[in-house]
Amino acid sequence: MVNNTSPDKIAQEIFDEIKSEDIGDVTNCMTRLRLKINSPSEEKIAALKKIGGVLGVNVSGDELQIILGPGRAAAVAKTFISIKNSDTGKNASPFDGDALHQKIREQNNTPIKNLFRKIASVFLPLIPAFIACGLLTGLLNIALKINPALGSFPIVRLLGVIGNTAFYCLNIMAGWNAGKEFGAAPALTASLAALMQHPSLSSVTLLGSTLTPGRGGIIAVLIVAAFASFIERKIRRIIPETFDLFVTPLLTLIISGLAAILVLQPIGGMASDLIFHVATAAVETGGAIAGALMAGFFLPCVMLGIHQLITPIHAELIARDGVTVLLPILAMAGAGQVGASFAVYFRTKNKSLKKTILSALPVGMMGVGEPLIYGVTLPLLRPFIGACIGASFGGAIAASGKVGAMTLGISGLPLAAATDNPVIYLAGVAASYVAGFIATWLLGFDDPE
């Protein structure tokens, strides 16, 4: 079921519902409108869910997340910001937060989870490039498997170069965004990222060792960006304002650059090596069992907010090995949701719930799982468990086949085109559908009135 409500209308209706709140920053990711806001009441959340085009609502820390789907989230956010800025009669008095959502907000507003969200935010703006390049590379690989002779055509080679661009400049793009997230000058952190992969490093020998360009990858970039942010703030406190424009960036670059090469990049290298070997060993040696456990427990990780730490791991695996073996496994969590929701649809007698499922299933199959999680399985609880069980079956198949993905930011059926083994991946998706359906059917649920 496709909702054709215009983004402008959705934005206006959302604003009308919450304009009496104290609305802070307004941002969006690929699928959600994200508002910094005092926790609204249950009645307000229920009203937001009824707006045409809204697929679900979630509260995470001090952030209200309104799930809209790919493309629409950005369009609604743009209009919402315009409406908010032009509204001169906004009442800034906040609602008294509902006790349950206040508790959820407090539980999620921890330093560790805030750090995870900050790290994930470094990669959110990069996801469109990852998707485009990953899909292009995947489709080219499929074409070359069918007809290897295509590799001799210049246009195919050029497309291969285009498909590699996002990963070629990954560290620099991440360095820029990390600067913005950690509070440093983005141009400085991007320059430091470029420094760590500069080819000329290989011609420098320090303490008897030749420097290695690119060591530590994306992990080193994040560490150095955080350090540069700290150094920049400290320097700015002691430098007179007259000289701040010249002295602060110079000292930040020199101090952070030397620290990066001498200390932080080696530390990042060790962390990167550890992550790479643990992730690959888990799949290589753990096989189906490891895949089942990772996929089965991924949905609870999403609920706890710790899934955001996976994004830089995916990026690091792609940078080092060309693929991430974790994404195809974890993507099965969404497939388990689809199977569980089908079971709920056929068992429930609640017409409103059936309508919700029909609206959410298409986007769920395309990899946007939030509407099914928050609108169907999680509120019913046992179907959520059924979805986790279904995910474990698909995860076992993906791990056994050692399926790798050449992108991040997508899942569901579209991810098949960006994997190195679409047949095995789709077999895992089908297994998650079936197992999620059967598990949910057997577990049952309390049908809402």
C-alpha cells in the first residue's frame, strides 16, 4: 500500500501536532525526521502515528524520531525546518513528559550511547555514496560473472572506477564529518585523514621503521579527529583572539599530525587489525552458528541503541577487504521481521493492525524495518521474538556462504545486487521469511482489540 501524501502536508501536520513543544535541532537520516525535543506524551505520539505517510514513531534519548522512509524523510525535514523558522507564534512551553518515555529517554541518554550516536552520525551523510558505489560495483560483478569478456570494454572499466570512488576517498570524507561531530574544524580533520594515507609517508623512516600509509583506516581517522577536537579547544582557550585565526589551526595541525603518525595511527592500526580478525574469524570459524547468533541478537541490539557502533566496522571491513561479511548476516533481522509480520497479518482480526502491516510490509522488504518493529512486532512482543528466530536462520545461511556486501546503508532485497553472492543472500532472506512466519505462528500473540 503506497501513501501518496505530499511531504509538505506531512511536515505541516507533524508541526501542528508538536508546535507547542520546545523543539531543538531538526535533522534527518535516510529514513527518519529527527527532532531534539522534550519527551512527548503517549497521546501526542499516537496522534503522530495517525498522520498519513508516517510509518512509525520512536523516542531515543532526547530525540523524537518520526519514521517516513527513504527520500521522503529528507523532503519532509526540509519543509519542516521552513515551517518552524517561519512560525512566529510558537509556544515554547514543553509538555510534561509521559513517565514511560521519560524513563526510556533517561536510559538511552548515557555517555556511551551518545558516543555511539555521534560515531554513527559521521557516516550518515556518506550512505548515499556507499549505496550508489556499492550497487554499481555489485551489478558490474554480476555482469562480469555472466560474461567475463565485458571486462575488456573501456566503458566497463570506467564504470568500475566510478564504483570505487566512495571507498577511495572514504577516510577524507569521514575525517571531514568527524570534525563536525567532535567539534573540530572539518578542514583540519580531513587534512589529518589525508595525512595518514598520504603515499609519501612510505618514504619516511622514524625510529628505524618505515611509515605505512593508510594504517588504521577509518578507526584511526575517528581517533585522530577526536584528539584534534580536544587539542583545538584547549589551544583556543589560551590563544589571544587576535591570533586565533592563524595560530590555533597551525598548532592543531602540527600537534595532532605528529600525534597521529607517532601514536594514534599505530593504536588505530592495532584496533583495526583486531576488529578485522575478530569479524572474519567469527564467520570463518563460527560458520552457521556464529551467523545465527549475530542475526538473532541484532534486533535487541537495535532496541538498546548499540547497533550504531557497527557502521564504522562495516566501513573498515569494506576498506580492508572490499566487502563486509557482517552486513548480509545482520540484514536478516529485517527479513525475520517481514516473516513475523506476515504471520501476524494472517492471524489478527484487528483491521487497524492489518492496515498497518500492509502499509509497512513493502518498505520492510526493501530494508526499512522500523515500521514493522515499532508498529507490529515489538508492541506484540512474541512476534518480535519470532522475528529474531527467523533472522537466525537467514544469518546461518549467509555466514555459511560467506556472503560479503560491497556497500552499507541498505538491506532487504536491494542488498542482493551489492553482494558477492546474490543467490545465497536471497536464500537467506527467504529462510528468514519462512522461519519468522512459522516461529511467530507457533508463539502466537495477544490480538489487540
